[in-house]
Amino acid sequence: MPEHTAESRRDELLAIAGRLFAERGFRNTTVRDIADEAGIQSGSLYHHFDSKESMVDELLDTFQQQLFDEYDAIVASDRTPLGKLEAVVRASFGAIDQHHSEVAIFQNDAAYLAGFERFAYLTERNARFQELWTTLLRDAVAVGELREDLDVDLVYRFVRDTVWVAVNWYRPGGALSAAQVADQYLSILLEGIAHA
């Protein structure tokens, strides 16, 4: 039982850190801020984590691994390329809903964190993300589901930015669910680039 309690406390501290990193930025959040929010002494955090870098590393790495597992399952499915792209967009909005703090941290601090060797995986995963999305777009063009005159790299940037920037305004539990927002985004996107 004590292990479960310690693990629950650790998860609670990680959630507090994630929320503060998302709201204030990683650089502007101190260990003392996290401890104060948790109602403990700063030194007590070190029973669970050796640094705030360890905390943000665990938040981002765990979230991204789960997201890529979901993406990989979508890509391996028997959906059409456009169906896969739609599913990836939906999964991304689901991630914004379920992992709001982690997505906000990535959006706001990934460029800074990627400058440190410990976070080199962020750059690698960003390249993997781009390759996955552009491949789906190219495949959809190749089978005639999307217009052949599209600049795939431009469309990728547009889709990526319009999806992930939603973390700045979307609030889990708000008026629109992640699925409803994804439906609207896909409608706007596909009516502009899909064959009539």
C-alpha cells in the first residue's frame, strides 16, 4: 500500500509541475513554485524527482510515446490515406484534450529544451512527425483523394500549425469536445483541398 501511495503522490506532483510549466513556461517555473503549489517543502520534491528537467522529460517523453503508438496503429490500419490523415488529426485533437499541459509545454518550450542533449529526442520526433504527416498527404494525392497541385510541405505546415496551436484556446471540458473541434477542422481543411 505505501508504494501505491508514493506512486500516486508522484503522479500528483508531476501533474502539478505539468500545469505550471504549461501556464508559466518551463524556464519561468521553479522547483519552489512546484513545491509551494503542492504544499510541500522544496526538498521533498527530490524524493521523487532529481530536477525539474526530469519532470518535464517524463511528461513529454511519456506523452509523445503514447501519441506515436496511436499514430503508428493508424498508419498500420487498412484505412485509405485520407482516412489515415483524418484519424491522425483526430488523434492529435484527442491528445490536446487528454494531455493539454504536455502539448502546451511542447508548443511553448520544445525549441528551448531541444538545445540540451537530454532532449535531443524532441528534434528526432519532430522529424518523424513531419515524415508521417507528409507521407500521408503524398499518398492521398497519389491515389487521387487530394488535389495533385498541392504543395505537400505547405499543406503539412498549415495542418500542423492549425491543429497544434489549438492548445492555446481549447479547454478540455469546454463547450466543444475534441471530436467536435476535429470535425470542424477537417471540414474546413478538406473542403479546401479534397476533390469535389
